[in-house]
Amino acid sequence: MKFGIGAPIRRKEDPAFVSGRGRYLADHTPADTLWAVFVRSPVAHARFTIGGLDAVRAMPGVELVLSADDVADLGPLPCVGMVANADGTTSPVPRYPVLAEDVVRHVGEPVAMVVATSIAAARDAAEALDIDWDERPAVTDAAAALADGAPQIWPEAPGNVAFDSMVGDPEAVETAFAKADRIVTLDLVNNRLVTNYLETRGAIGRFDPTSRRYHLICGSQGPSVIQRLLAQAVFNRPREDFHVVTPDTGGGFGTKIFIYREYPLVLVAAERTGRPVTWIADRTEHFLADYHGRDNVSHAELALDGKGRFLALKVDTIANMGAYLGQVGPFVPVNGAAMIPGVYRIPAACARVRGAYTNTVPVDAYRGAGRPEAAYLIERLVDKAALETGLRPDVIRRRNFITPSQMPWTTPTDRTYDTGEFDGHMRRAMEVADWAGFKSRLRDSRRRGMVRGIGLATYIEACSGGGPEAATLSLDADGGITVLSGTQSTGQGHVTAYAQIVAERLGIDPARVRVIQGDTDLIPHGSFTGGSRSIPVGGAAVSQAAIKLGERLKAIAADMLEAASEDLEFGDGGIRIAGTDRQVSFAEIAAKAAESGETLSERDSWKPPEATYPNGTHVVEVEIDPATGRIRFPRYTVVDDFGAVVNPLLLAGQVHGGIAQGLGQAVLERTVYDASGQLLTASLQDYALPRADDLPEFAFETRNVPCATNILGLKGAGEAGAIGATPAVVNAIVDALHRAVGITHVDMPITPEKLWRLLNGREAA
């Protein structure tokens, strides 16, 4: 169909967004709102007491001051992603209170909430609180936190160990290592990141004393998750007592899936003051209060035979959890470790993953959530193996790829890939990137005094699995279709994609399809957006519901046209007898149903039987100026396998955005704590995000193999760019450094200063 699945139509959402008609959280601020300000710890680890509360409560404009004692009836924030230890036990989860109770464990932890008639009055009152801080030693580095003598953060977690898990079969690995001709080792860091979505978090709380219901508006990746956790974990009340709405939301990237401390607190404040209460984070508050991402250190070993074939893989990872366990924080590195074999035929693999408590902001899911860490590890290790064996990077990969004839393939970490033609997209990416012409470009760079390198990464990830998604489709009186979906767009283009799926199934112009998300009263069956699952899973539910609705519409149309249903077809916003011009419009069908009081609405759901496995190859070429360390990306090529594609324009946007984040991690983004636990990079003056002039032009194409486990053939694409980018960029930079000064590894972020020092002998490799 012209505007159906596969059509590159422009986003329906964009005219409103680019003309300033989007309605984000702050646009919903009530006229009679009170304003909330949070008092946050200036130290990383301390016992504290708060004084002067009565005096602050009496200050002009102050309506409410809350400390931990005032909300002692509220439950803690939950950890729903705790993992088992290698011995089968489960470690205790420390209490994560909505306000720190007597000890703070990271800079930025909230100890009090002030509500006033203006932000200025709230800030004045917050500054007037008399807080005594009895500081304790702090530790911010994960490996240091596990060392003997490190400051103890939780009494119930000796040695600061949050969990100690094992993925794979360590005995099989040791057996294979004993037979190896060569063992390649690599120590690497996956640096901590701060999400930095365009729209900072915020929350608006109301309380209805008549219905005794709480109403929360917040930017999120699905209000149903927040509703459920508020009800079950924090308030211990029925889920129906909470109405959560998510309006237009400016970015999420995993970090906005979760419930945060401020959400229940604005609801409590609204109940106690009888007024709406609004809190909007500033950018520094975002750095100090929102979950961070990544922050792993790993030691990896790869066993090979004499011909460069992989025999076994062994990994030891320490994952920084921060001061508390986030909602799925432990699950992220352990689940990600299951992807360490990558696209390779590795007979045995295992990964020990230890979580470490530190005096830092908690770490949780961030775009890719464990899969970027796994892809970075295996792709850097394979490049190191290529250097040590003397094999070209593409040759050693090709020698060890899982082949299409071996699909479905179950890895030694218990992942089953349904499809994949890894050598096919690697060859195509190298062709598009003109890999063969690199030597000529290298000579040109050397003539100009520049350092040049080329690198590639062939990745695979697991996504679009998990529980079911549901959708409800209704025929409206005007002949349009309304879709209710529990997923939540934070910029991906759900409205356009779902409209195209409905157009494909019902022959209607996408402009006539209305998509509603983000309201738990309207959509009680909602789930969330995350893990690249909205279009593959939520879209599948839309497709199924559209098919069911279509069957009902055909039955009515058959009666109206006096024809058999099997002789009818959809098209032009109605149903016609195939091969004729006899047709009834959807509006006419809606009117006919209304005469008998029939509501034309259908709901259906779809649960994926298995995760999907997008994969692809990134080829990156870099040129570095040794005089300044400035790096350019003359060429960036991607060939991906996403299965079927709903909209190529949306797809390219997702890939470009993911690459920007992956490239940012590789060469710019660095979260720095000092020895006392102070976050030194707590603003955009100190934390370097990629800008337009840091990014290259992308050559992007797909070489798709339809997914065998998704009913639409989709594999998911939201996280892929971020997964393939970091290893490809670092492999290219290391290639350049190896050609120039013999360096075989350097940790991210590879900043211009670091490159200048390495190329000019000011820093050891």
C-alpha cells in the first residue's frame, strides 16, 4: 500500500513539534500550582540531622516542608531486577527511601522537600534549613569499592558487593582454555554516562479529596509502570487510586522508564496542601538525581587455536551500581553479559558479574542496557586478537562467524539467534566504505602530517522480547480510526508507525488515524517503551487489533453491500466489492453501527515468544591531527539487518541518533567524581555532549533478513546505533594509533587531549 508498512512517509508528529505546538510537562503547569524544591546532599557520605524546621515552615510563602520522618509511611523505591548470585542465593536489597532517613550515600541525594507559592520562596526556605553533616569516607570507583579496606556503604552488603553472578559454564571454559594455542587478554572500561535527554524530568501532583485519587503528570516511557510501582511499592494502595498521565516527552533512552523519589513526594505534598504541586528539574539536578548509565570495568580472555578459531571466552566484570539498586540496575549487566559471544561461533563462554555499591548516583538502564557493553567488549577483544595473530580484522571475523546455515544458533550463554547473515552485511559495509581504497587515503593523510585509521565492528543485540503489549482500535463516527497503545513515544515516531500499520491492514490514509498514548485511565492495559520493543511488540498488537476490527467492519459492509465478506477489500477509507466501484465508507459503516447501538472497537495483544536479534556492521574511518588531538570522521558506514521495516525514515533517524550517543561515549562523554565523591562534571560546561560538528555524514543502508519469531518480521532498531558505534569508533582510533605509535588499546572516552598525549609521548598507552 502507498502509505502502509515500508513506506518512507514523513512523521505525523513533526508539524506540531517544529512549530512550537508540542505539549510537554511544563506546558501542563496549573495556574494555581505550588512549587517544590528539593534539598540535596552536598556531600557523598554522611550521617545528618536537620534543624530549624519550624522556623522554615513559618517563612513567607512556605506551605509545606517534608523530611523523612514526615513520610515514614511511604515504602521505598523498589528493585524489580535483582539477580541471583552464582551460588543460587539472592543478596538483600538495601532500603531506598523517598527521602534520606539518617545517612546520605551520594551527592545530590534528597533529604528534604520544600513547597512554596513560588520557586524563589521555596529556594530561600531550602537554603535556610540547618543541616549538620557528619561526613564519612567515600568511594566512587567500583573496583576500589570491592578492595579490602574500602569504606563500607551498607552494613547488609559486606565488602560493598551487591551481587556476584555467573553467566555461562565456567568448567567448559576452563577445559577449552587448557587446549588453546593462544590466549588474548584485554582490560577495558565502559565509562559512566549521563543520559541528558532534551527535556529534564519533572512532576505535577494533584489529589482529589472526593475520589481519594492521586493524579500525576510526568514525562516517562510508559505511565503504567509508574502507576503500578507507586501503588504497589510506595503507597501500598490499589492501582486504581492512581491516575498517571505522560504528555509529549522530550527523550527517555531508558532512564525515564522508572519511578523516582520526586513522584510520590509531589503527590503527598498535593494531598497535604490541597493544591497542585509542580517540580521541574534543572540541568544540574538531572546530573545529580537521575540514574546514570554503563560504568563497568572488565577483564576478558579469548582462547584461540592455531588457525585463529575461537575456542572459549572468559570475562570478569565489575559493574558500578551506585549508592542504591535502581529498578532494574542489577539485571542490566547480567542480562547484557549473555550477549558476550556476539556473532561468533564460540563453543564455551562464561562471565562473572559483580555489582559494587559506591557513593555515586545509582546506575540503571541506558540505551541498549547491557548490550552495548557486551558488544564493545567482544568487538574490541576480536580486534586485539586480529593484531596478535596477524589476521586482518575482517578475516578473523569471517573465520569465526555463525553462518546462516547454522541458524537457529544457541550460544553458550543460552541465547538463540533465529536469523543472521553476518558476513553478508560486513562485506557490503566494507564495499560501501571503500575499504580497499583506504591505503590511498592513508598515504594522503600522511603527506599532510595526519594520522589515519579504519575499523569495523559487527554487532548483534537482543531486544523486543519480554511480556505482551496490547492495543485497542476503534472506528470513529467521522470514519477515522483511533488507536490506544500502552507504549509511550519519547521522540521515536510511534504515531506515524502505528498509523502506517493500520493503513496497511484497513486501507485508510494514515492522516485519518489518531494514536493516543500516555494515560492510565484511558489505557489500563499499558506496558512501556524500552528494549526496542514498541514497534515490534506494540506494533504487532496494533496489527492484530486492526485485523480483528477489519473482520467486524467487513461483516457490516457485507450486509450493507449485499455481498459476501470474502468478496470485499479495503481501500480509500472504506470497503468495496473487489473489482467494482461499489463501496461503503468507514463513516457510513460507523453510522450503520450507531443505529443499532454497536460500538466498533477491538482489543488484541501480542506476546513475543523470544527476543529478536538485530545485527549489523559499522565501518569507521578516522583522521587525527597530532598537533591538537582533534579527530575527524571522514567516513561512517552502516549496514544493518533489522528484519522488516515499517518506515525507512524513522529507522534512519533511530540509527543516526544511536550513533551520536555511541560516538559521544567513545570520544567525548566522561563522568568524573573526585576522591571525596563530588561530581565534577555536573553541568554541560563540564560534561561534553556531541554537537553537530562532531558528527560525520552517515552512509546507512539495510540488508534485512525477516525475523522468524516476530509476526511482522521486525527485529527492532532503537538501540542498535549506540551498540555498534562505540566498538567501531574505538577500533578505528586504535588502528590509527597502532599505525602511528604502536598502541593496541586505549579506554573511552578518547578525547583530543588524550590523543594528543598519546601521539606526542606525553602519556603511556
